[in-house]
Amino acid sequence: MKKIPIYIAVVIIACMIHSCDTRKPFRSAEGVVWNTIYHITYASNVSLDDSIHVVMKRVEMSLSAFNDSSVVSRVNRNEAMETDTMFRKVFLESQRINRMSGGAFDPTVGALVNLWGFGTAGHEAAAPTEEAVDSARRLVGINDCRLDSLGRVIKKDSLTMMNFSAIAKGYGADEIGAMMKRNGVRDYMIEIGGEIVVAGKSPRGSLWRISIDAPVESNDSVIHDNMGVVQVSDCGIATSGNYRNYRVVGGRSMGHTINPFTGEPALSTILSATVVAPECMTADALATACMIMPLDSAVAMIEAQENVSAMFVTAGDTTRWAVTRTAGFPALD
């Protein structure tokens, strides 16, 4: 009888050792999608690369304005059709962020995006005319669009064009994360073009360490620099900055973020905005909205949301940058 507790203890220890030996290995996947690079790290006994590609393709076929067969492209051509669940989710979240930002975030700037050479219509060396900008600006207004009972889009105008590029990468990362969870994966990091979703623990067994990029102004351009590292888990992170995607139009450097109020590339003292939110699509859209808003308005918008925080980098007079953080933003290492 005295030997029973010893035997049980040995079995328990053996089980613990076996458990440690069978931890799921971390795998990685990387490549190019939607004209940007993705990096994915996840803990799984089996490869999920095929499933990752399936999710990416589904997102593209729903939300990419650069794919002529996608749902959003067909909506832009005014085809009578029922939209899919992906389109409807992103459409409704876009309307919510539009209201939250006072109209600063608006995916119906598609015609303006094309006009300034950042969309599907190709590049023009000269800036568009004021008349052309005014005409395209009248088509903007996602809250003047709606979904009917059959899931079809009723647009503000037949010429209104939607471009979900400012929310689709974040949503795509969310969808891959959801797929991971359905397959029993609890530890992962998904990064698509700078939009990030993290869950569980990193291969080190600690929180995920995410580098925060910051722009640094030089005499004739804006270059990248590393501000530091945040440690996070179970959230989405998105950074928006016009230094990431710009082109020269009419001899001027123009950022890709279009101001729906003016119809022109946004001009702001904010060089970059990094947002942390429960979902990456929310962080993605909010970061874009912040690039259009005055700093005080952007800070107020973020502070009014639950479980959302942000860090803003603005041009500094005596330092390389000035940083404003809302409550809850992770500390930089």
C-alpha cells in the first residue's frame, strides 16, 4: 500500500515529461500577396500553408479592387448580385469607422484613388484637374450606401467606387487567425504588409515582440527607422504612414491616403499612426482615419473606444520625431 503513492508520482512525472516533449513545433510561411509581403509564424503539428492560401484567395475574390472578378469589382461595375459574408462584414465595419471618425475613413474614395494614380486605373504624371477632383468627390459617402435585405449593395451613385485597401489587409490577417483557431492553433503571429495579428505565446514562450517602425525626415525624403519593440498578444496592430506608399505627381510627393473631404492626398502633421485593437481590420481602418484627422481629434477618437490604443509620430522641431500615446498603448522596449 505504501508503494502506491510513489507509483502514482512516477506516472505523473512521466506524463509531465511526455507533455513537454510533445509541444507543437513552430512553423513559418511567407510570400507575396496583394502586392505586399506576408510573414506567418504558428505552432502546429501539421502544415497549414494550403489553408492560408485558401483564405487569402477568398479575401482577394471578395475585397480586391485589383481583381476584376472580385465581389467589390463587380459591385463597382453595378452588377446585380448578392454580396458574400466577407464583403458584408467589411462594409459594415467601414460604415462604423466612418461614423466614428466623422467621415475621415471612407472606402468610397475609389474614384479619387484612381484619379491620383494609386488605384486600378494606372499612373498619371500630372495632377488631376480641380474639376475632375470635385466631380469624383461628389461620389464619396459610404454611409449614403446600404445593403438591402438580399445583401445587395445600393450605392450612393452608380459611379461610386469602393476600394477597401485600407482595411482589407487587416481583415485578411484576422481571417487567417480565425482559420488557425479552427484548426486548434493557439500561438501565432500573422503579418501582412505591416498589419499584424498575434495570439498566445511566441516561440520563446513569452509575449510576441513586435517592432514599431517610425518615419524619420531627411532633407529630401522620409526614411524608415526603428522606434522600439512592444510586447503584445491576442490583438491586432496596424501602422499607417504616407511614407510607405507615395508617388510624385506634378513635381510634388503625394501620399496614398486620400482625404475624402478635400478629394486630395491627405496633408497632416501626423507622420505615422500605430493602433492596437481587438481586431486587425479595426486597427487598420482607424490608423488610416488618423492620418487624415488633426492630432487632437485622432487622439480623442481613439480614447473614446474600449480596448483600443494608439501611438502617433509627428514631425518634431528639435528631435527626429515627437510621440503621442493614448492610455493602454504598450510600453516600448
